[in-house]
Amino acid sequence: MTDIAENFTRKGRGARTRLLGGKRAYGLIYLASIAAGMLIWLAVSRQYAGFILAPPHKVIERLWQLTFSGELPKALLDASRHMLLGYAIALAIALPLGMLMGRVRAVHDLFDPLVTLIYAVPSVAWAPFIMIWFGLYFEARVALVVIMCLFDMLIIIDAGTRNVERRLLDVGRAFNASRRQRVTLILIPESLPFLFTALRIGAVRAVNAMITAELFLATVNLGAIMKQSAARFDSAGVLGVLFVLCLLGLLLQELLLIIERRVCRWLPAEAL
């Protein structure tokens, strides 16, 4: 028994060592990727005038000016309001409807052609209709975020729910589990990897929709900074906003990945 216990202990230590080593390697590759991107940006920017493509250090200086003046934090905070609200509304629609489509054939057959038809239309093409239906301001920006997030999330949740093995649900029925128990204890846990994928894709689409709404509808917040900078041939200001958007999308992705690793503990580390 002592030998078996020691063997399991060694295996556990080895697994933890490999996990920590994998995290360190991932962090180094992550940093190397960012550093390589910055170096390529710097090398390319030297081939052009500053008003065409500003180098990284000029963009950082411009970001510092916008941040110190309070213009950028205020614009980002105001832009986040319609982004988060639209993202929440899209999730509130996509989660129950996607799960229904995945498990009820009649619901899937009813909504799948409609979802496919709408998804084939570029999201920006809805901007004129949004102007007519919601105007140009906050409600219109929220509506565009909902449209740009909803269908990506819906398709992924639908696929994830349909991916749940029927035999697991049959086991639940064999143990007299109620419908609610089968949903909460089998269906949702089995669908969680797809759900988090939908959340990550939706988060990136929400950032995309946020700036699209501010450029195509009433020009405000980050969109206003970009347009004003472009009018002054200030490429550092335009690239600064793009850098903030990239950073925001990256942070949301990493936050959701951390939550997924903590929630989906039963999945192998390679799958996360």
C-alpha cells in the first residue's frame, strides 16, 4: 500500500510539474509573440512617414496624452455601457434558444433556416434599418451589438447542446432524474466548453460591434476620437484607439479562459 501511495504521489507531482512547466512555456511564447509583433510594427513604420503609420513609441505617447487628459477613459467607459448591455441581451436570447434548438428537433427545424439566412447578411448591412428603427444614439448602438453577437453565439450553443451524448441523458432517466435535474446536472455541464467558446467569440464580436456602432451611427466616444484623429492625419491617435480595442478584446478573452479553467475542472488541461 505504501508503494502504491508513493507511486500516486510521484505521478501527482509529475503532473503538477508538467502543468507549471506548460504554463511557463505558454507565458514565454505569449510574450515573445507580442514582442515580435511590436518589432515588425516598428520595422514597417520606419518605411513610411509618421502621419501614414506611426511607430509604437509615438502611439504610446499619444495614448498617454489621451489618458492623462481623461478623454480616453471617459470614452472607453461610455462605450462599454452599450457594449456590455448588448452582449448581455444577446446572451440572454442565445442561451435558452440555442439549447432548445440543440435538444428539440422541431425548434431547430423552425429556427435554423432563419438563423442561417440572417447570419449570411453582413452585420453592417443592418445599420440603415437600425437607424430607422432605433435612431442614431444609445438604443441603436445596443441593437447593433446584439445583432453582431447573437447569431455567432446562437450557432455555437446550438452545436454544443446537440453534441451532448444521448447515453448520458438516458442514464439520468434510468435513475429517475427529473427534466430539471437532467438539464442542470447533465446537459449544461456537458455543454460548458461550447458555452465558454460562445462567450469568447461573443466578447470579441461585442468589441467589434461597439466601435462599428460608434463609427457608422452617431460618432461618439472612441469612434469620435478615431474620426477626429483621421481628420488631422494623426495616425498615432487612430492606432492608439485600435490598440486599446485589441487590448480590450485580449483581456476579455483571457478573463473568460481563466473562468473556464476554474469551472471546467474535469476537462484535461490540453483541452483548455
